[in-house]
Amino acid sequence: MNKLINIPENVEKEMLDGMVKAHPEYIKKHGEFNILLRANRKEKKVALVSGGGSGHEPSHAGFVGYGMLDAAVAGAVFTSPTPDQVFEAIKSVDEGKGVLLIIKNYSGDIMNFEMAAELAEMEGIRVEKVIVNDDVAVKDSLYTAGRRGVAGTVFVHKIAGALAELGATLDEVKKVAEKVISNVRTMGVGISACTVPAAGKPGFILGKNEMEMGIGIHGEPGTYRGDLKSADEITSCLLENILNDMNLEDNDEVAVLVNGMGATPLMELYIVNRKVHELLNSKNIKIHKTYVGNYMTAIEMAGCSVTILKLDKELKELLDEKSETISF
């Protein structure tokens, strides 16, 4: 295992320390826990908290800042944060207007975030939650009941965060987050495995010239494993599955996110994006905005995911609102 680390047990803390030293204008670290907080938090607004296992960088710490998250909670690699971590994050950002928890649909995340919400409510903090389940690949997986929450979560951070920044109530922010969840779909493909530092070996094995279609962000199996196809063929398959699960009509507008899994060169992501645009244009679907890069990775897995968000006037305006974070 060749990795630029020191002791595997320290990777999360050392990563967060390094992030804060690089970006003090956006983030600061909680004194006791692996939590990153917004450096210049706006007072008297609804606060947004998200997080999950580490290894998905820049998610979620890269989205802490103006117009997005107020706190990101970092669990161990591919492991949910503990309830006490999430509880401390809630207490650290509450301004009396309530806190929205944005949770990816994984059983451990849901259980621990819900326990933290109960602890916070016992102290008089109003907490609401939304659960993101944008992955169209599989209904149930190793870690979920129902669809997995993957890269579409970034759009929930962005749009709910924008509305919170504008001074909306907790109920209003939750409602718009739920609207994003209802209108966002994602599917991914893996073409090489990743290694959790503490394990020291790949979490799964892909043969030479093999791919896993519909893979999850922890290396969970997808819909099938087969021979590696061309970029255009893979993209067409991903987008077909996404569009089959969406209600898009002529002249509808969308936002596109082509997300790298950690080891995919930008060259290849832009090749995928080229095909996404070609296919959407052929269906007379308008693309309002496109994002290409690493947004929700799986350590050093090679592959990508494609996310499509159907826009209406409200979502479009909030997507276009200013944000100032490390990665968005």
C-alpha cells in the first residue's frame, strides 16, 4: 500500500489540521472533535450540518462556508461519525434559529445523526433532518435500506445553504432541501478499487479491463461487473439509467455534475461531460450549469458519477447564489 500518510489512525485529524492551515478564511477546527466549522459564521440564521465517513473529500468539509454548510463532521474513513461528534457540531453552530441535518442514506449515518438530534432537542435546540437518496443504481446495498446518498448531496448543500443564508426559516430550508432530493439523480461507475488506510489492502478487486457499473462511494457492488467499455458507452449507460428515473420533458432545465471518484484525471471527466451534453442536447433538455471535478470521492478509486438536477425557477436562482467554500 503506497500512501502519503503517517499513522493510519491519525489520517482524519491530520487531514483536517492541514485543511484548516490551508484555508483559515473558510474553516476552523473544533477544539476537541474532528469537526470543521465555518470560520466567519453569520449570526441568527438557520445552521446546516452534514458529514459522514472520511475518504470522500472534498465532501463534506470542502463545502463549509458562506452559502453552504456551517459544520462538517468527519468520521473515520468510510465510517459514520459518532453521535457525540454530531451533537457537538449541532451545539457549535446553533444560533437559535434551528439546525438542519443533511444525511446521506446510510444506516450508520442515519442512526447516529438521529441520536444526536435527540440529544440536541433535549437541550432545547430545534433540529430537522433530510435524507439524500439520489443513487439510481440499486434499491438496497450493503449499508442502506433504500437508495444510497451520493454526489447529489452536494446540490442539497448548495441550494439549502443559499436559502439559509438569505434568512429563511428552518421549515423553509428543509422544504427546499427536500425539493432538491426529489429532483436529483446520480449513478456511478468504478474502474479501479480503493484502499482504506487502516485495512492496508483494496476493499474489492477489479480485474484488468473490468468495470463495476453502479458502484457505491464505499466500493459497494453496483448493478453488474463487466468488460470495460469506452467513455461514450459508459456515459450513455449512466445517463440512460438516470433519465429513466426522472420526469424530464422538452425544454426542461437541469444542472449537471460530473464527479470524479478520486483517481480519475480531469481529462477523462471532461470526455464524459462532452457526452453528457451531447445526449441531453439531443433530447432537447437545457443545461443551465455544469460542474466537473472531484466533489464526492472514494479515496483513490478511479471512475466517476454523473448527477442530474432538474431545475425550476426557485432552484435555479438558489443554485446561482454566491457561495464561498474551499470546493464550491
